[in-house]
Amino acid sequence: MCIADPSDKRRALLESSRSLISSLKILEEYLELKEAKRKLFFDVHTIFDEISVLNYKLEAKLPKSPAPKVERRAKSISLPEIKSSGSPRLDKLEAELSKIEQKLGSLQ
């Protein structure tokens, strides 16, 4: 059995190897990033646990007193009503618009 062109087969093999190695490199970078993210998440989780413990200790040392109740009232906003028809400004503008349209019609 004879290989038709050994240099082409070797080139194809080397290109495939290069592609495989670049894919493995990308995978390794992804895994390193994932591990770094996991470590940071663990650190943040540890810090939050520590804050929680410190907050609990602080609340235990503070004197117990009832918190004053604050009443919050929602401000009511009144919006001016817009009249849909019959406003004199709107009528005046419509009249001016009709005059302009008439003048344009006479020019054509």
C-alpha cells in the first residue's frame, strides 16, 4: 500500500495538530478562569459570613430599645387636565393652518 502524496498528508496532520493544540490552549485558559472565579466567589462568601457574624455581635451589644415608628405618606400629585376640544389656542392654530393651506393651494 502506497500513500499518494506523503507531504500533503504530513501537512494535513500538522495543521490538525495545530488546531487541536490551540483548542486545548483555549480550554486550559477557560479552566484557569473558572478556577479563579470559584476562588473569588469563595472569598466573597467568606467575607459575607464574617460580616454576618460581626453584625450579630454588634446587635447583641447594642441596647435594646424600640425603634421609633415613622409614618410615610405618599404625596399625591394632581395633573392638570388636558381639554381635547374647544380650547381657544387650538382653534386659533387650526384657523391659521387652514389659511396657510389655502394660500399654498392658490400658488399651485
